[in-house]
Amino acid sequence: MPSRLPARRVPPIGFAHRGARAHAPENTLEAFRLALRLGATGIESDVWLTADGEAVLDHDGVVGSLLRGRRRRRIADLRRDELPAHIPTLDELYAACGTDYELSLDVKDPAAVDRVVSVARAAGAGAPGRLWLCHPTLDRLVEWRPRLPDVRLVDSTRLDRLTEGPERRAADLRAAGVDAVNLHHSDWSGGLVTLFHRFERYAFGWDAQFERVITGLVDMGIDGLYSDHVDRLMDGIAAVVGGD
């Protein structure tokens, strides 16, 4: 059996994708609380800015359902008090769950980034240093870096989008101060993880839903995994890392 490759983060972060969405309604305080009770060391969500400037956690950024005869409206066009009650603000997440976990936010609305960081700074207890802001556009991350020195930035992409090649991208991430790259689990290999580690960048893998995928990524030396199945995720990490 091949030996496990070294990781920069041991054990890797176990991110609960949209909370414990396999067990509770996604992106709700119930799902986030449950994820932490099940042992997740990280929470993942998507963030948007309301018309009155609140950072809220939702996947699609729209509310209403055509199937139920309700006109769909963008979160950006609505005030916080016009949103369904199940959509939490980032302030409410910190109030309900504290700050003792890594928080990965996919910044779907770039206008939300300043509010997000302001809320994390107000939460204190090291929250900004445990905040990972993900975006698919490297130029956007490069723009954020100088004014957001106390948070982590993540290049969320796919291997086939790295047209310059992964080594060039890893070098660019290091030069720009972008902390991590996040690829679909199927994009990763042990050699690719090692390459990004050589440039001192963290390697994250998303859509890790099955035990063989989870343990395979951990064996490659991955630093963070995203899964809907928190129990399966944390069991898989423990099975490989053990008492490390």
C-alpha cells in the first residue's frame, strides 16, 4: 500500500458543504449547528449582499418558487426583512455557532466581501484568520488581497481552466498571496497536491461524497475537503490520519 503523502494541514479541514445538508435543510442555522455537532471542523456556504447591506448565506441568490406561483427575486434587490426566515445572516451564524471552526464562503456577490470581512472582524476570537473567501476569478482575488490582509483567499477553479498550466498557476498564487486552490476531487492527484505544496499553497478538494474519495484525497495530502455527508467525511479523515 502506498504511503500517505504529507499535507500542509494535519488533519485536513473537514468542511460541511452548505452545513450538514445530507441531514438537514441546507444553509440554515440548523444545518450549521448539526455539522459542528457531527464533528465538522469547517463550515461552507455561499454569501450574498442584500439591498440594505447584510451578508446572507444562500446558494442561489434568489428567493421565491415558480412552482409555487411565487415570482423569483434576487437577494440583491431585497432587504433582509423581506427574505424568508430560514436564510441566515453571517452575524447570525457567528452568534449561533461561535468562531471555533474554519469558515469557507463562496463569494457569489463580490459586493458582499467588505461586509463579510467586517462581520468576521467584529466577531473577534480569531475569526478573520479562519475565514476562507473563495472566488473563481484570480484577478478578483488579486484585487482583494491588499485590503484584506487578515483573511484567507481561495482560487476556486477546475484543472482544465488552468490554461497556463498548474505550475504557473501555483507560482502566480504565491506571488499574489492567494492562500489555496480548490479543485473538484477528480482533478487531484498526489503529484498535483505536491506541486501546490511546493509553492506553499493549500490544496482543497470539493464534492468528496464517498468514503473512497475522502480517504483517497487524504492519502494524497489534501488540506481541506468539502462534503454533504459530515459523518462520512469525518470518519474518513480519522480512518487515514488516525492519531496524527
